[in-house]
Amino acid sequence: MRFKRSLVAGTAATAVLAIGGTALSAGDAGDGPAAAPPPALDSAPITRGDLVDTETVGGALIYTGERKVMGAAEGTVTSIPAPGQVIEQGEALYRVDRRPLTLMYGKLPLYRTLRPGIGDGPDVRQLERALRALGHGDGMTVDRHFSAATARAVRDWQDDSGLDETGEVDAAQVVFLPTAVRVAEAKAALGDTVGAGTHVLTVTGTQRLVHVDLKVSDRRLARKGTRVTVELPGGGTVPGRIAKIGTVAEKDPAQQGPTGTGQAGEPTIDVEIELTGDKDTGGLDQAPVNVRLESERRERVLTVPVEALLALREGGLGVEVLGPGGGRRFVAVRTGAYGGGRVEISGPGLAEGMLVGVPRE
């Protein structure tokens, strides 16, 4: 019996067959008086495991939590950090007339001057916690009340920072941000005059993540918590996890027509990916990366190499099972997901560990 083994290439959605000669029947042993010598085969085992199909999308390495640092004190910029510099609690974000604007950790903005006699509040607790972390206020209770001990701790900190020892804290002295920050861009230069409302710095968090503008039509690829693989620009990969999926579709204005009403460009949603590996990702901001997303995952299924599939005379697909002593038989199979060069199969009598024929290279 003359035949050519099927070549099957596919994903979970498509399979293309290139078939020549006479198709085979399930159960056919592949011999007979008119049969030509069977083709030379290698063998591959039927394995059981997870089958994952992936699709690759583009993204960018960014830093978390971009925000603006605005000026509060009138004066001349006498110190400004360089882009990429990391600033931690107790350090100056910049200096005006040589007076520092100090970073302290806290989620609540400094919306009022903190001084003796002010009403209790969570902003007082936030200040006291930061002062204690910086080594001030040994006799101070960290609570919502601005006490005499709080004022002493403030004066100690002001003395160390080269500020007037007023015992009061306002927005010209302190900026509260949740964590250490990285300078993304300096909007003011040394010698510039700044004042209240001047945009002085753009800062970010220090944690890296990957941002993907995912086409709405590919929304099925993004599931919160799903593992992904990020291909770094310098080579190598790092694992990640989908942490956030946007709910608002946006169209990139750069992809629209000159009047802003063009049809080019499919709407996208924002997807944020946390990096879970410890590989160095470099210091570049907005560096392009590729992200491999799972399009389908099948758990604990039987799989064979895609090349093991062949076309049957009755229609459908089969595999050639290799038995002991050179025995060969053809078994009809149902196919499922494709991924990583393998295909999910099921069929009568098939089991993990059996050998199937694949074309010899």
C-alpha cells in the first residue's frame, strides 16, 4: 500500500493537511502483497501532561506608579536629582534656596500644616511614624495626636536637615509618598525659579512591570493571575504574572487619522504584568519586550508530536502505534489543543508510554 505520511501544522484553532497517495484505514497493519516498503520512521512516546498554546504580543518595561512632584516653596532650585536616581525616606527630592524637600513614607498627602494644637488625625500618625523611622522622637507616642513630644521630634529632624527649628511641618518641607521613588524626569533645572504648583519632578516606584496595550479582540488571552513569559530586549526571559487588566477600551490617537476620527487602529485595554523572576531587567524605561501569553491550557492530557498525525481513508486523523517486534497498527484519534509542537489526542486503547511513528529527519 503506497502512502505519504500527513504533515499537520496547527494551533488550537487550525490544522493544515498536506496529503499524497492513498490514505490509510484504522486497524490497517500497513502490509500486503502489493504494499511498497513502509517509510523509515523514528518513534516518539505518547506522553501525559499539560499542553499550553501561546501567542506573543508586544509590551514595554516600565516602572510602577508614575506621579508628579509639585513645588511648594518659592525660590531658586539649588539641587535637582538626575533621572534614574532612587530617593528613599529622609532624603531630599530636591532643594530650593538650599532648603530640602524631604521624602517621608505615607499614603496620605500633606494637606495641612502639622503643628501643636492641631486637631487629631491620621496625617499626624503618619508624620510620627516617619519621624520614628528616621530616629527621632524616642519619647513620642505614635498616635493621632500632635503632642509636645511630637513637636520636639519635629525640631530634632529639622535641626538634622538644616531647616529652621519651628516644630511645624508643611508642604514646603515634606512630601509623603508610599515608598522609595525613582526619578523619571526632572522638569526643572538647576537655577530655575519655582513656586507653588510648579511641576518639578516626575517620579515612579522602583518596582518594574510590563505594560501591554492588548487588542480588545485578544482579550481572551488575559486572565488575572495567569503565568506569562517575558522576552527581554537583551536576550533571555523572565517569568511574570498578569496582575491587572483594564476595563476601559481605548484607541491610540497616534493610530487614527489626521483629524482624530480615523478608523485605523483597533481599541486596546491596559494589561499590567508583575515580574516574578530575579533576572536583571536592566535600567531602561519603556524598553520594548515580547510577552508570551497562554491562549489555551489543557491539563493532564495525552499528547504526541504534531508530525505523528496522519490522514485516514475513512476521514479524520490517526497515529501509527509501534508495537514490540516491529508490529505497526493505525489508530483513529480525536485531536484537541495544539501547542509547543504537540497535539492533544484521544482514541481507543491509547495510553501513556506507547510509541508512535514520526517521520525520520
